[in-house]
Amino acid sequence: MITAVMKEVRNTFSDGYVRRGEFEVKRGRIEISGDFAVGCHVYLVGKSGGTAVRLGRFDRGRQQGVFRVQGVEDGLYTAVYRLAVPKDFLDVVEQIKEFVKTTPRGGIISEQFGDYRYTLEGGSGGGWETVFSKPLNRYRKMLDDLLN
């Protein structure tokens, strides 16, 4: 969910620190040196030309420089970006998760006029993008280099 929210606001909160090279995530673990801390969020760019960008979170591994990384598929990566995600943004993401879990989206609303057809997913109050637009506005950016 955090990735979808970051895409909505076009902001990954990259703090500019990146490690480039070839990194392998194997069985949910990555060995990497550098200025990373337990609990930090990271963006991993896949070896296949950046199409496999994944958001993960480092947890403590068994030895120095080895982290368990949540939310990332095993594979080869060419860059690891450290993110400085604000706690209040994470709180909004948690509220959105709860909203999505407890709010039915409604049925499909469809209309047709001759050759013109329009279909959208219904719902009484809109999706999370609409409901949470005000709290998310403070994080919006025109563009984010990691997402483009």
C-alpha cells in the first residue's frame, strides 16, 4: 500500500543516498554496506533496466551488513536508495490501509451514449485517493526521479 500512496503523491522521500553495484536479494536477505539502518525504507532498482523498482524495509539480520528486506522479491538489483519517510506519512498510510480494508468500493457504474462508453468503480465517498487527498497534499511533488 505504501508504494501506491507514494505513487499517488509522486514522492518517495529519497534523501539522496544511494548505493550502486550489484546486489542480490536471496531468501529475503540482502548484504550491503553503507549508511543504512534497521527500520529504514529503501527503493531497490532491478537489474532489468529499472522496471523492477521495489520498496522495502530493512530489518535486523544475523550479522553486520546483512539485512532482512520486507516487501521485495528475490533477485538482482543495481541500486539501493535510502528513503527518509516521515512518521506522520506512515500514519496516513496506516489509516488508508484500514479504510481500504473496511470500506467496500461499490459496484461498477457504467453509461453508454451511442459509441461512447464510460465505466468507473462506484462507491459512496470515493476511493482512498479522494478521501485522503487533503492529508496527502502536503507530501505531493510535481515529479519524483525514482518514480519516473
